[in-house]
Amino acid sequence: MPDEARHDLERLARIQRRFSEFGSEYATLPLYATICRHLTEDQDLASLLLAARPGQARPVLWLAALHDLVLRLPETPAAKWYPSVAGAGRTPSGDPWPDVRRTVLDHRDELVEKISTHGTQTNEVNRAVYLTLGLAAASRDVPGRPLALVELGASAGLLLAVDRYAVRLDSPDALSAPPVVLGEPGSTVRCAGQDRSGVASPGRAEALELPPVLGRAGVDLDPVDLADDDAVRWLEACLWPEVPGRVERFRAARDLLRDQQPTVLRADMVDGLSRAVEVARSQAGEGAHVVVFSSWALTYLERSRRTDLEAEVCALARDCALLSWLTAEPPSCAPGIEPPADVDEGGTVVGLRRWRDGHERAPVTLGTCHPHGAWVDLRFRGLDGQTS
């Protein structure tokens, strides 16, 4: 067997193992789990992922390509199984695989083209749950100071408008503690997550007030214009259609920001960082508190580039008197942030590094959260001797 053919077989075996792992890990998603279980046994259709660019051969890319197809062509057999197409509660019962397989075979070339030219790219709006708390933590020692937000891997920049959303934090014991709402309570964009640690309980909520956001800018290799329907559809396709509220939140955020989209620069996050900071500071003023943040973006950055990014952020401290670096990433992806001993489901670690007048304070691991904001388990210990 030629070396290239052997290499492809080895790659395909790894891809099918990943489909199997995804199907097991997300068994509560009937559509996606079922598709992945079948792809574990179907080499022909799983092999579409061989066309993916380096680092992108992940089940979520295959699933996103098909989701994009059914959003664009709702008359395909597979479309009726997607709540994002048919509507919540309107999908049939039974096995979706025959319709899915037929649709994939009928549109194989289109799917291969999509997989070969795209990467997974999301704007999960519900990440505003842990972003809001993270910004409150970052601002704990400088309350009320206006913010200049800079997002790494910003896609369409929807999270840069975190202050314009209604963010509800629910207590694990809803009977004894009412929810706390941060941001704009009357917003059409509704985000929600369970506050496992009680950091946002009514008695502590006054310490979580979000400072005014006066400047915002993002960096992305492939920024999305909210007026571009095809590009926006791909962002939506990367969302998991079976998770209640995800697609609806995304569409509401797009509608809210379509005419007031934050600036997102087309650049590598390392090379474009300083320019994005300039843009945000020009809007907020030089005295603003600059907060650089990322959520599930550094995981796609090569390890050597993470070190380069750390150097770039540290260099910013020479010009920014108030600078914070807030990260929500898988363990060991954020330089300088030590993951907790036991990372809960979802594997997202929220960390904070701060520079004040050019001097860095001790890094703080705030805790963990669900990658899409369904729950947060954060504590404000280590922030200037304050505990929460």
C-alpha cells in the first residue's frame, strides 16, 4: 500500500474515533449523537473530513457543514430533523440517519468544498454569562472605570456587545434565591446560566456591576459582516441546533447589532492585537481599562504562537496603565493560568491576568464554566485580598 494511502487510512481511523467520542460525550443531543455513531461505522461519509485543513478535522466541522447545507436548502430530506429549520418541538421521532445519509450523498461535492475551505467559527452569545462575571472580576480594583474591550477570535464581534444583553444568573436553589440579571434587563438578547458558586447571589450582586463599555474592537482571521447572509449562516451552522435557545439568541443578537456592528479587524490575533487595542482606546479614551479577552480561541492557536501572544499582551502594559487579560479556554491553553485540580464537564478554565501601572499582579484562576455558559463556577478570591 502506498504511504499516502496508508496515511489517509490512519487519519480516517482517528477521525472515526473522534466521532465515536463525540457521540458518547454528547449523548444528550439525539440528532448529533446519532449522526456521529453512524459515522463511526461509515468510512465513506466520515472520509469527507479528510478534506479539512490542518487542525480542523473535528466532528464539529463535519456537522457544521451539513447544518449549513440544510439551513440553505430546507427542502433536503435531512432538514426536517433540525430544530433550527423545522422549529423547536417540530422535528420527527425516529432515526434521522437514512435522511441524513441520502442528503450527504446527494450533496457530497458541496460538503467537501465547505469542509476544505472553512473552519469552525462561532459566536456563542450565551458566553456572555461568564464574560460578564469575568469583566466584573477584572474591574474589581478599578470600579466604574470605563472599559475598552478587545476580543481575540471575535468572528462577528457579538460578544463585544456583552453590555447590551440581559444576562440572568440562576441560583442552584431557585426557591430560596431569585435570579440576578446583569447588563440590560430589557434587552431582546436573553442569556442565562446557573451560578454554582453563588458569586452573583442577591447579597453580593452589587459588587458585580458591569462598568460602562466605551470602546470595543475584535481580531479574527476571517471576520464576519453581519450584512453578509452567507457568512452569517456559517456562524449559525457552527451552533448545535438541538441546544435550546442557542440559535434564537444568535439571531436576536444579529438583529440587534446589524446596524451597529463592533469593529473586527482581519488579522492574526497576535499580529492584530496592538491595532485592535488602538481602535478600542480611541473610542474609550486613553484612561480606559483595557480588557483583552478570548473564549475558546487560544485552543486553535499553535503553542508557539500562544507564547508570542503572551509577549504581545505583556508589551501592551508599557502603554496601558490599566490592562487585564481575561481568558475562558480549555486547560493549559492560556499562558500563565493554572487550571484547577478538577476541571468539571466542559473543560473551560476562566483565568485573569492584570497589569497596573506597568506591573503585573499575581495571575488568578477564577474557576470553571460550561463552554457555552450553561453554568459558571467562579470565585473572586485573590483579587486584592477580597474574597467572594
